[in-house]
Amino acid sequence: MLIDKLLFSDQTPLVLKKGLDFQSSRNLMLSTNISNMETPDFKAHDINFEQQLQEVIKSSNQLSVRSTNSKHFGPSNDALKGLEPLPFELKDPSKSNGNNVNIDKEMGKLAENQIMYTAFIQLMMKRGSTVRSAVTESAQR
């Protein structure tokens, strides 16, 4: 029963997968911002995974259930599965050419994004280790 909960009844794997997807999309967006730092009238964009995830969690405070088997019910992951990166334009001041890319801010965000991506990978590896130790009934490393 515990193994079923670890493997199938938890939203953690989906949140981690979505987190990796968002961090990857954000990396591409930040790289695009940096590569267009001299393009006239280019406006920088960003993605905020944490805010979007919080909105999904708040909107799903009420437990909605779906039938996955005629003998049991479980919470729906539909809102989480539908979570997609929503880019937004940064409201930073523009330079004389209309471009608002601030290279220092973008490089800082890129470094932060890499740290977050690495953290998601480590969380996924730890989860795999937890599942492996539950299956083999060995001590976790």
C-alpha cells in the first residue's frame, strides 16, 4: 500500500516534471532576452513558475475527484497537467532604442534558473532513491 502511494497517488512527480519544463522554458526565454539586448524595440520577457503553481494550488483547494477505477477515487491532476509556461513582458525602463533588456539582471536570472533546474533534478533523484529503498526495503543513502 505504501509503495502504491509513493508511486501513483502523489502529485510530486508531476510537480517536479512541470518544474523542469518551466525552468527549461525560462532558460530559453532568458537566453533570447540576452541575445536580443541590442535589438531595437525588443521587450524582455520572463516566466514565473512559482506564481503559476500557487495559483493552481489555490484554485484546487476544493478537492475534485475523478474515477480512475470503479473501486476507488483519487484527486484529479487535471489543473496541474494543464499548467503551461505563461510568459509576461518585463516593465523595466527602456533604453533610447526602445529595448528594455538589462544584461546584469538577465545574467543573474540565468544563474538563478540554473540553480533551480539543478535543485529540481536533485529532488527527482532523491525521490527515485526513496522509491528504490521502499521497493528493496533497504536503508536510504
